[in-house]
Amino acid sequence: MTMLKRVRARAAQEEGITGLETAIILIAFVVVATVFAFVVLTAGVFSSERGKETVFAGLQKARGTMEVRGGIVATSTGGAIDDIFFAVASSASGESIPLDPAATNNRTVIAYRDAATVDNDVAYTVTPIVGDADTLLEPGELTVVTINRATGITPVPAMTANTRFTLELQTPVGAVLDITRQLPTALDPVMQLH
């Protein structure tokens, strides 16, 4: 029976938690949980807004891009290229792209590169084929860009047989369009470059 007396003695000495102490602990848990939930929700809203901004920026860039329609044609006389022609249109029924070679701001820039020559601002002309004759390449329009080797590229590149070159079209908003071609081993008066 000594064992029973000891258990009763211990039970009589233990104190329980009162209702007030329990309420304080529960309120503390609720406050901490509320603050944590607020932080999580705020971070989620912020990240979804940033994601939305990123998507819209990507769409604007994709819609401000042009694409080559058809082939790249070159004409030659005397063993060197004279002119390069290619047709462009806006991709994905996108935004209007400025194609005014004489503009000083907000314009499309064409760069030329080969093994011996770099020109980051090539002079070019545009000829509208489909659409109005303004300086914007709008959805549904087709424009031919012409680059004259002797007057458009500085310094004037050789552009003889087997020359590999790149034209880089940089629009104000859209992605950069790279056109890389190699001239054939024998130059014809009119050639489609592959």
C-alpha cells in the first residue's frame, strides 16, 4: 500500500494549467499563425504580379519581332555582290515595327559582319510590297529591305565567292533577327542565298 500512498501524494502536489493560461497560449498561436499567413499571402501576390509582368514583357518582345518571308536574294557584277534583298513581315500579328532608315530614334538597325568587316549601322532602303507606304511595318504588311554593298556598308566589304556574312536586324522592342548566309563558289547575276 505504500505505493498507492505515493501515487496519491504526487497527484495532490501537481498543479494544472488554468483556463487563463490556456487562453493566452492559444491567442499567441493564433497571432503567430495570422502573421505567418499574411507573410505567405503577400509573398504569393507579389510573386504572381512579377510573373504577370514577365509574361507581358515576353509577349511585347515576341510581338515586336519581324521575320524573313521568302529567300535572301543577291545580285552581282564583276565577281562581287552589288545588292542584297530580303522581304520582312511582323511576326505573330504583332506590334508595328519602325522601318525608317532615316530616323535617328526608335528605328530598326541593321548590322553587317563577316571575317574582315563589321558595320553596326548599315544604310538600307525599304520598298513596301503589301500594305501602305508609311514607315511602319504593320501586321499583314510585307516590305523588301535592300542593302547596297558599296553605299550601305562601311568599310565596303569584298563579298566575293565563298564569303560568309551575317546581317543582324535589331528592332526597338522585339528580338534580334540574325540572317547568316554564305556566297556560292561562283557568283551569278542573281542568286538566292541558302
